[in-house]
Amino acid sequence: MNARRGFFMPENGRLNYQARLIFGKYHYLIIRSDSEPSEKAVLFFFGGGMILGCDKGDVKVAGRLAEESGCDVWFAFYPICTENCIAETYRMGYECYRQMIEVYGAGNVSTAGFSSGGALAIGIALYNNTKEPKLPMPRHIIAVSPGEVPVNEEEAEQMRSHNAEDPMVDFAFMQRVRNFMIHGNNNIPEFMVSGSLGDYSGIPEITFFYSSDEVVYGAKENFAAAREKYNVSYKVYERPGMIHCYPFLPYFPEAKEDFNKIADILSK
């Protein structure tokens, strides 16, 4: 599957695309709805369980987000964990975020993502709290169906309880993906595989979107406990009967409505 995925230059006459490299090998796209830079920007992370690269649909929805939010969208073709440790994924994503702060300034950069990308959207802020000096925190964090490796049996059971209703993510994957993510490195910080274990200090706001019938919904309470421990402002939107990451598949009414909520949040 990954042989048919990865970096490409889109063809969409309505949008402006610029391709850049980080560390001389990892691509990102700057997507603009105008020829001139916006005052605000979003670092966007696709999903794929850290083992699937992005496809053309992921870039398409990022372009739509640029149009409807009025923000520049920096789309990270981040290294996946079939070839790299998750620490390399964070290293690339954080450097992309650092460059964005240089361009747009503090308070003008948000992060957003779905599934494993939703975990990264939160994780960049957690990673920032391990640095000295720190960068400014994201203005907004949008996490759509963020997953994590279960941290205890209670969370595992919560995920398992939704397995029959979720046609896209199998609970067994959530148990096994850690081996891919650490890629033989047993010394990585736990928040990189289980985001609810990170330091949320200084994060201004996180907005979550879930289907209440998906496996990763079982991580909701652990993320809630982490937010409350560090007094982080947050909102949670959830709908029954939706598929995994439904807001970033804006082709039916409920998904369109919540995609528009995301664009509205990022525009403010």
C-alpha cells in the first residue's frame, strides 16, 4: 500500500502549493488558498496508525481546510514507523512546527490531525514541554479520533468494548502497534506511544472529535484525566454511529457539519 502513497505535487488550480524539505529528506507542503501567506497557519498530520503513508485524499481534505479556515496549511509527510522509530516522526514534526513559528509568530500556529495524526497534533505540544527553551504553544489543537497504545487494562477494555461497532480499526491493532512505533528503541518517552501520559502544562486549548462507536473512543477518559490534571481548557464533540475520523471525510451531513466546526475554530 505504501508503494502507492507518499509525497506528490497536487494539481488543483484553486490552491497554491509549495514543496519544502526538512533535514534534507522529509517533505512538507505549504497549502494556501491565496498567493500571499495568511496571518495564521495549521500544521496538519494525516492518519494511518503510524504505518500507512498519506494518500491523495488526505492532501485534498487539507486543501479544503485551507480554503474554509483561511489559514495556510502545512501538510507534513512525516516518516512512518515501518522504517523509523516514532522519535524520528516527532523530530520531523517539531522542526516543521519550529519553522512555522518563525514564519507566522507566536499565537498564530495551530495543530490538527486525525487518528494517529490527532495524537501527533497533541503530541507536538507534549514534546515541546520536554524542550528548553520551549517554543510557544499551539493556538488551537484539533484532535480527531486520536488513538494511543492502551496504558492499562481498564483502557484496553474500554477500547475492546467498541470493537464490534468499529469497521475501520481493530482493537488488536491498538495492542500491537507499539512494536512498530518504538522500532526496537525501548528508551523513547511514553507519551510518544500513549499521549495521555504526557505533560500538558501550558497548553491553552484542545478540541476533540469522536464517534462514540469507534475503538479509540475508549481512550477518551484517559485523555480527559490528563487535561484535567493540568487544567487544560477543552471541548469534546461526539456522535453515535459515525465511522473513525468521520469529520475529515466531509461527504455526508454530519461530517460536513463537524468539518465546518473545525474550520471555524481554526479561523478564530
